[in-house]
Amino acid sequence: MTASVPTIDTQAGLDELCGRVRQAPRVALDTEFHTERTYAPRLMVVQLAFDDGAVIVDPLAVPDLRPLIDALSDTIVVGHALTSDLKIFAERFDAVPPSVFDTQVAASFLGYGMQVSLADLVRDVEHVRLAKSQTVSDWSSRPFSARQLEYLVDDVAHLLPMYDKLTRRLEDAGRLTWALEECAGLGDIERYRADERRAYLRIPGAMRMNRRELGILNELVKLRDRVARERDLPLKYIIADDVVGGLATLRPKRVEDLEQLRRLDAGTRRQLGRAIVDAVEGGEAIPEDELPRRPERPLGQSRDTLAAMMGVVVGEIARFNDLPQSLLVPRATLERVAREIPQTQEEFDALLEVSHWRMSLVAEPLWRLLSGELRLCIEGYAHGDPKIRLTP
């Protein structure tokens, strides 16, 4: 049956498919992509499913996928762990469907944890066991084998039935609005746009650099990113992270100075040497008051204890509500609260930056604890069943 699944491999066929997508109330989506040799992941296959069957789109044969991305903006897109798929759309087309439903996110509100696999969820919800034999398949090869086609169809065939069942279960649990609010964030293009102003902090050794070196590092990182994007190559193929860090501390003034870095080969020096020196010069010229701030240092012992205590409370709230702790408030946010010590509930809420459903569930009890209205206590320890409680 899967061998006869329709495959779209012409622009005319894609245009016809786009009309079908626009008329559908919801469409299941999955993609297969390769990441090894390009700046952004390269789409190899796009799988779609409607209520009456699946369709495969061949991006290697269709010259322009933009009409499909636009068409998906007119329907609800249902997928599992959609972030990776949508990130490709954002990087390649600067657009993502605004209305999405992620079955992995939805399942996290029903006690499945944050990382439940598609195979496990389909087995539990649809009582179907998926064959995952093609996980590491080479999706650039054509034609697809029967097993590849089965794998591609399986990845989308159960998404729409699961959408119906998960939404009913969420509604019965009183958590459908929570899940929909969380999924809505996945349809925001800004979520997938990297903050270029802070990309330099990912370079090893940045924590030890002074502000001038960070300014130079930032210019070098921007140069590398621009070249990698133009050549459609991974960043590491342009200049490795540790070499970028070495250049920021070496601060070369002439192309000849680059010979001091043995891991900067002759070809890179010849092609990018002048641009590297210019980037260093640009970092040297940044006014003192415009230099990047140094990364925040780790919390001191007392502030770290405060962040840990808040983490205990968040963990207990997550346990009581059968939710993953990481879904509620990230550790980094708690550390920010411990570092800045907001003095009013309004300041605290603004710093926490939680969505509406998290406000009463997490933000309110955390603030009441910090302001002294609640206290932590342990119950049941003597009976071998200790539980942490918040009490007045």
C-alpha cells in the first residue's frame, strides 16, 4: 500500500497540492533532512497527511517549495517534535506556519514527559507499533525503497488521529488551553531567529576574555557566519570554534600574523586572511562603552542556594501536577531571579516571563514563598514517604 503513495516531483504537481493544503482544516507534517555538509539543514523529503491519505514531496526534484510553505500558513499543521522541522522552514524560507499542534508538546501535559518519541506515543495512543528501521537512512538517494516509503508514511499517518484523541484528553483534563498556548509559541518566527548579538558567547573561552577581546570575538563570529551562509557550509568548515577564540586573543594586525595559529591552514589564510584582520580591526575600533558585557559569573553560594530552593518548589509543583519540571520554569530563569532579587510581584512576574497558564501554577506560589507568605516543609519522612509541601 505504501509503495503507491503519491509523490510530488514537479512544480505543477506542487501547485495542485498547495490548493489541497489550503482547503484542508488540518494537515500532518514531517520532514527528513541532512545537516552534515550545509550551513542550514537541507530538506530531503517532506511528508504530508490528510484525513484521506499521505503525500510525499521531493524537494530535490521540485525547484521551489515556497508555495507549500505559504499554503501551510492557511491551515493547522500537526506534527511531532516540530521544532526541528519549523527551524528549517525559518532558515530556508524565513517563514513558519502560525497555527501548529505538536503531539509531543501535547503529550507532555498528559504525563508522558517532555521527550516521548513518536513510536512510543503511537503505540500508546493508537495501539500501533511502528517499524523504525530507516532512522539513519540516506534520504538523498532515489528512488525510495519500499521500506523507506513505509517509514515516511508511518511518520505522518497517525498524527491526525492522535490530534483528535489528545485534544479530547486534554480537554477532559482541563489542560487544552495550556497545550494550545504552548504550541502557539512554536508558530512564532522569532523563536527560530538566533540572537547574533550573543552568538560569540558559545565560543569556548569566552568566559575568560576581557571586554575588548569579546568585541573582537563578536566581529570574528559575525564574519564566519556571513561566509558560512554565503557558501552554505557548516560553521566549522570555515573556521573552527577554538581557532576563532584564538584569533580574538591573538588580535592579529597583519595577515602574516595569522601564521602563528597552526590550525588556520594556508587556504583559509589566503581566502579569508584580509577579512579576518579587518574584523579584528573592527573590534579594536568599538568605543569602550559599546563593547559587549562580560558573561555573568556563576551565582555565589547563598544565591545558588536560593535558586536551588526555588527549583525544589518548581519540582514539587511539577510532580503534583504530573508535568515535566523543565516545562514549567528553566533553571536559568530561577538563577536570574536569584541574581537580581526583584522587590515587587510585578517585577518578579516580568523577570520570570512565564506564559498565562504558568502564572497561577508556578509564579504565584514562588512569589508567596519568596515574600514569606509560604514556607517549605517536609511531611511523611518518618513513614518513609517524604513529600515537600508549601504551607502558610
